Amino acid sequence: MSKQEQHWEKTRNLLFITLAIWFVFSIGIFLFGAEMQESSIRPFGYPLTYWFTCQGSLAIFVILIFWFAGRQEKIDDEFGFSEREGDQ
Amino acid sequence: MIKGKFIDNLPKVYGIYTGGFLVFIILMAIAEQAGMSAKLIGICFVAFTVLIYALIGWLSRTLQVDAYYVAGRQVPTVFNGMATAADWMSGASFVAMAGGIYFKGYGYMALLVGWTGGYVLVASLLAPYLRKFGCYTVPDFIGTRYGGNLARFSAVIVLTVASFTYVTAQINATGTIASVALDIPFGIAVYVGLASILMCSMLGGMRAVTWTQVAQYIVLIIAYLLPVFWISSKLGAGFFPHFMLADEVARIAELEGQFGFVKNSAADLATVPKGLAGITKAHSSVNATPWAFISLAVCMMAGTASLPHVMMRYFTTPSVRTARRSVGWSLFFIFLLYSSAPMLATLSKLSLIDPTLPTGIIGKTIAEVQSIDWYQNWNQANLMFISDFNGNGTLELNEFFMGGKAVVLATPEIAGLPYVISGLVAAGGMAAAMSTADGLVLAISNALSHDIYYKIINPKAETAKRLIVARVLLVLIGFAGATIAALEIQGILGSVIWAFDFAMSGLFFPLVLGVWWKRANAPGAVAGMLLGLISGTAYLIWVRSGGSGFLGITQLTFGIVGSAVSLVSMVVVSLITAAPDAATQKMVDDVRIPSGKTVLAQK
């Protein structure tokens, strides 16, 4: 497998992990909105589902993107595909 | 004071700007104490901020193609994040979203999840790859990746339909705010708004829009957060509302149980002015089915990843790496406002319905409420209405009606904040609507001037001529948008949601598969774009004209139908026609690695 193919395989795996986490917090948990609302876990005292729609999911997305960016940069560095000065 | 290149001095420039704006707010507050009239304060706020944006637009004028289309590709990560946040958060986010949550509760909070979650798709599926491509516009990517004028032309059609739907809503919002703040008729205010929008974008294109958007973000975020924090402290709910409103949320649920949701008769409702609504849904409980919530969120997420005016902001960063990080910063700056909207809705609702608070009106006599100053003002502006349906002389929860915009615009006044805050909020709403309208008008006119005029009609055109065409188109599109906005066909929030569905129907899969599926070819992409857009639009028209729809897909989520058709037709047509040639496959390989020259620079 060429260097570029390996790089793309790792990139694709990272994409799948990122999208899986994204799926859980944008779609998955809201399948159980009514059940979660009754949960005794109440962040800052808010009902759980309400909190996720107001803050929880939103904050997780912000962190997820920075985490994803960091991991992708590592993959690019590993294969020497990072941009260098004067590339553009 | 400022030496060296402008780009190196950005933190200093915008630091001084922010300080100056805060000083201006304080001066206005002092002027209010000294007896300046509310109307004059409103005029000062809107006029002062709009003049600053116009000044930035003039200072950023340019005669270079690269600067005009992609701000010279040198916008630093964090500043591009701010500009994208302003580009993204429209008049709908600023004035209408808190209102939507106030009335519909959980069902509308799907918008919060959808409008933020979409950025994960932008960061992971598209932005870095399109940046590597080095295109000027989104149709530029489609046209080069798939090859052929038909693909390019189809992309321009989808872009124009989606962005134009969106921009009329934004010009409508600038008109609404300008007409309230400057006290002029809406029909004229729409053109005042348009003139301000054009001043920001015409001379400097993307470069001017970038630097005004950063300035507009600063104004709009101060204007949104300051009242939320202030009202929260004033009500004694806590100095940091985001973490401290649990008791207030519970109190609203308790009051709702106590008052009950009484259904009004159709005859009674007919007397309520158009556009106003009462509280009919519980504030914090799960009041929508999982499918209703998820389908709306999915449409907003896929729409986010397909709206060209957002995508083209990531063409302006210096590198692929910064494009990726910049998406994170964009979402962070958006998060600051979006996480505050439900808090504002909570504070607004509680201060109106809690009889134990001095501002509460439910349970007071009708005559008493009618004599309140703010009620009279907002009633006159057609944003508030009460009526004694059951004839008992007391105001009940089901007898109080409000316009969605009033939640943001009127709450500071209701909570008894000084008028200077209302002026600030008007300036913020104006900034939000203008920044989005700028981005959209530019996206459309760039696509028409670059992709239709330069790439298809006259590839030999010189730079000067291209930029003149771009500017003429900008003005024409602005006028067309304002003319339609003046007709007021659909509400602000409704048209914005439609725009996402249109973009999702036509562009989501052609963009994503262009990067992630090498086998995708031109006939497939054209089929995907056109059939997606047509089927989505057909479904919308069918539901609007009384059709029953299927699978619980409504006129707000028709993008699901459009994008499903788009995906299937794109895959089927791609597979039954010839695979893309070796040069195209090589192009896709090059897009997938960050290093090296941009794909377009290699050609």
C-alpha cells in the first residue's frame, strides 16, 4: 500500500470515529428524549434532555472539532503531508 | 499608533474597536440619564454602527481578483472564526430564535442542535478539502471536480435558489429593525438596509465583507450577552445564567401546571393580529416526537454543510490546517450566542408570567396591563396583544399574545433595563442581519460573475472587466432581494429554514461525494443536483398546497426528500455512465493531502 493510501485509510478511520461521536450527540440521544428527561442525572439542576439541547451537545461539538483537527494534523505530520511554507 | 501590515495588527485594531464601542455604549447611557430621548438613542446606535461598517468597507476596497473573491487567502484562524460566526448568525438567529424557543420549547430547540452540529460535518467532510482545491466559489469546485459547464451551471442554480431565499429574509430583517429604530416605513427601510449592505461589500468584495463581519460579530455578541446577564442578575436568578437557571426552568414548569394550557376557540383566535402567538407548549419538557426533533436537526445540519456562503469563508484562510481549526473557532463563537438563546427565552417567559415578580402580567386585570407603557409601545408596533376572552377581567395565560421578535427586542424593556440596552439590541440585530446578507449577496454575485460570466461566457475577460461585472451583479441581486423582501411573503425564520432545505436537496451529496467517492462523475452530479432540487421543491409545493406529505416530513424538513432523491440518482447515474478519467482521479487524490500546491494552481 502506498504512503498516500495509508494516509487516506487513517484519515477515513478518523472520519468514522468523528461522525460516530457526532451521531450520538446530534441524533442518538434524542431518540430517547422523553426517557432521558426523567433521569436523575441533572447537570446544573436542568432536566437532562433540556440541558443537552441547550448546552451539552453544542459544547461537545465544539470540543469534537478541535479534537478532530488535532488528530488529523498528527496523521498529516506522520506521513509528511503537512503543508510547508510556500506551498500555497 | 499602528505600524506594519494590517493583518499583523488585527488584535490591536479590533481591541481598540471593541473598546471604542463600549465607550460609545457608556456615553449613550450617560446621555440617556441626561434626558436624551429613546428614539434618538435608537437612531444613534443604528446609524453609528452602520457608518463604521461602511467605513471599513471603503477602507478595504480592492482591484485585485484574489482579494475580491477570497480576501487574498490570508485571514487568520480566529478572525475567520468570528467572521464566519457573523456570516452564519443571521437576523433569524438573533431576533427570531429565542422567540421560537419561547413559544415552541423543545421542538424548536432542534434548531440549536442542528445549527451547531452541522459544523462537525463542515470540518470533517468538506472545508479542508475545498480549501486545498483552491477554488473561488462553490460551483467552481463542482465545475472543476466533475468537469463541464453543465455541472457548473447546475451548481449555480442550486446556490442561487438557496441563497436568494435566505437573503430576502435577511433584507426583511434589516428593514424591520431599521424601520423600528429609525422610525421610517418598512417599504423605505428595506432600501436603507440594502444600501448599508451594499456599502460593506461592493468596493472590497470578500476582503471588505470579512473585516466588516468581524466588526459586526463584536457588536452582535455584546448586544446579545449583555442583556441576558443583566436581566438574570436583576431577577435575582444568578449572575451567570447558563449555569444558574435550573430553579427558574422548574418554576416555569410549576406555573404552567398551575395555569394550564387552555385552548382558545377559533373565533377568539381570529381576533388576534397576524403573526402573534400565545404560549401553548410546555417550556422545558420533551414535547415533540423523536422523529420530529431529529428530522429538523438533520436538515439543518446537512444544510449547514451545503450553504455556499459559509463554505466560501473557509476559502479565505492561509492553509488547509487553518481552515480546519477555523471551523472550530467559528462554532465556538456561535456557541456563545446559541447557548444563551434558551436562557433568554427562560428569563423572558418567567418575567412575564410569574405573578410574584413585579414585571409579571398574568393574573393582573386587563385594564392594569393595558396601562403599562411597554405594553402600549409594543402593542402599537403590532408585536403584543391581550384580550379578555373569558370576560373575567383578569389576564390569563391563554389571553396573552406576542410576536416572536418581541422576545429579543422587548425583553430588556419589560425587565426594566434602561433604554440604552434596547438601542444596543437593535444595533446587534442589524449587525446580525447585515453580516449574513452581505455574505449571501456576495456568494450569489460571485457565482454569477466568476462561474457564469468568466468561466462560461467570456473566459478571456480582463481583471478590471470581471470585477465590474461582479459589482454590477451585486447591486442587481441586492435590489431584486429587497424588492421581494418588501412583499413579505414568508416570515424570517420560515424562509431561513427553507434555504437550508434547498441547499441540502441540491448540494450536500454532490459536494461530499466529490471528495469522498472517486467514482462520482459529471452526469451523476448533474442528476443529483437537479433531481434533488426539483423533487425537494415539488414536495414543498405539494405540502404547501394542502398535500398530506409522508413519513411526517413537513414543509420545514423537505430537504430529506430532496437529498434522498439526490443521493440515489447521483449514485445510480454515476455507476451506469463511464468512470471519471485518470486526470480527475488524480485531482481527487491531490485534494486529499494537505501539502503541495492547490489543485487549481497545478493546472
